[in-house]
Amino acid sequence: MGRPSRKAAAAEPIGVAGHPGGEMRAFRRSLPMALLKAREAVMARFRPLLHEHDLTEQQWRVLRALTTADEFRAGELARVSSISMPSLSRILRTLEKRELIQRGIEDKDLRAAQISITPSGRDMIALIAPHSERRYAEITAAFGADRLATLYGLLDELADCLGDPDGSDGDEE
């Protein structure tokens, strides 16, 4: 008897060694893995563009988040961009050295920095945005506008019903 097809294998639960009755869904049906695989397929379209401008995905995410408000406190920026505070601190140092962001002091709390995008940062966004939108158009053409809208809705619903830890509004990167 031959090996089961990939689809058949993906649907079959598997036993977990050493655990009586412990069955686990097939690896390919792991929701985190399916989401990661989709994310990687999408980001493969954007990474070369970001690398052309010497930006990491996380740096781009921070710059994009900073276009949505005049300024952010670091904790709020970490939350909306889904980046840990230690990582965000490193990213902010890099973006500040490149003069793409600036930090100001909050009047009420001298320990709290207010982070905002600089004119150079806005120029970087304006330079990349048309190319980024072209990638979105390619994705939309390949997947379908209706299906993409449904996917956004389903992902928002999933995050909402599981208690979206960052409370973000679903803006793209």
C-alpha cells in the first residue's frame, strides 16, 4: 500500500507517542502554521521592496503605524504594531538614527517619550507606498477582491472571538 496523499495525510489526526489516546491534528492543519504559511506567502511579495529601502518588516510596520496618529507613546506603538517592547526599543533607535522618527518628551510624564514620524519618514512612506499598493493589487487579482474582503473579515472575527490581545484595527503593514 502506498503513502497517503498530502491532502489525506493533512486531514488525519496522528497519535502522539507516549500519550495513550493522545491524538493531535496533522501538522498541516495547525492553525498557527496555516496562518504563518499564508503570512510568509504574502510577505514574500513585500520583502524585496522593503530591502531595497533598507527596511525590515518590523521597521516598516512601525513607520506605517506612525502614519495613523500624530504621535504615540512607546507602549501604545508596541501594541498597535504587534512588536514587543524590547524589539521596539531597538527598532526605534535605528529609525531615529536614520531620522525617520523623532522622540519628544510628554509634558505630564517626563519619563514617557512621544514618538512621531519625521518629514523624512513620511517621504520614505510616500516613496514605497505606490510599490506596496501595486503588490496589494497583484494579491487582490490573484486571490479575488471578494475573497480577500471575506478573509479580512474572517481574520478580524477570529481575533475578536479569541480576544485580540493587541486590539488593533486590522490595518495592513
